[in-house]
Amino acid sequence: MLIPGTGNFGRAATPSKPATNSRFVNRWVACIFLASISITSIAETFATVESKPVSELWLNAGFYSHHFQKEKGFNNDNYGFGGEYRYSTVSSITFGEYYNSVKQTTHYAGWYWRPLKIGPVRLGVAAGAMDGYPNMRSSGWFLAVIPAASIEYKHVGAYLMYIPSYQDKLYGVISLQMRIMVF
């Protein structure tokens, strides 16, 4: 059978696959190898924190936030007042209020759990309830669980938290909270 436009009889020629770019493949193999070494090194540096009783009171003056959607004009200076009572080396309760990203007052109460560490950095979650976001339950209380990292030196410390975007109700942000231990 004559195949139109080819001048050939029989089956149509299948288009040839482009030759594999060996440099591209080699780069990907090298990247995967280096990533596996890095992940192995990081995994070896993770340690769990032994839970021991402590009694510490920390105070903070709110948060500084970096919003991913800069064009929306969010407030990055989330000043307020809060406290944290640490009752063990891995757990604490927290409470307070701050002027949030949408220029409303937010009240919060929650629990920090930081069972992992990499050197001086502690990793875990913050879980609790908060209010004051008009698009989220009409500014009413809602529950949240967010990843948190912290670092401390003597009587000063900082939390770094990542809040992902949630529908059109909450917008993605990385927040920094500085704090001091008062006893």
C-alpha cells in the first residue's frame, strides 16, 4: 500500500526518537547521587530529644512575617504579646495575641512539641487554636497544626514557622518569633 506523502509502500515510518543527551543524564545521575549523600548525612545528624521535666516561662512580642503573595498587601509586622510555659524539654503550652496579616487581632492558645534536633535547631510542630482571620470561619476560632523550628541561646530564642496557603482563607507565610526567657 502506498503511504501518501512518502512515496513508500508498506507501513509508515515511525518517527525516530531523539538521541538521549548523555550529558543531561549524567548531570541527573550526579544530582541524585549528591542528594542521596546529603540526605544520608542529614539523617545521621537528626537526634531525638529526651523528655525531661523543666519549668521555664518565655515571653514574646509577636511575629515578623514574610508573605509569599506580596501583591496582596499583607501586614508583615505582627506585633503582640504572648507567653510560653515549657514544662518539659520537648513540650510547652503557648498563649497570646497579635495584630495579624489582615490587620485584625488574633488570639491563640496552643502546644509546641519539638522532639527532634539537628545540632542546636529543634524541630517539631505547633498545634492549637486561633481566631481573627475574616476568611476563616468568619474570624472565629479554628484549629491549626504547623511545622516549627526553634533555636535558643541562654535566655533568648527564636521560632521559625511555616504556614501554608489554605484555599482563599489563609495565605502562605514564613513567620519569625523572637522570645526571651524570664524564669
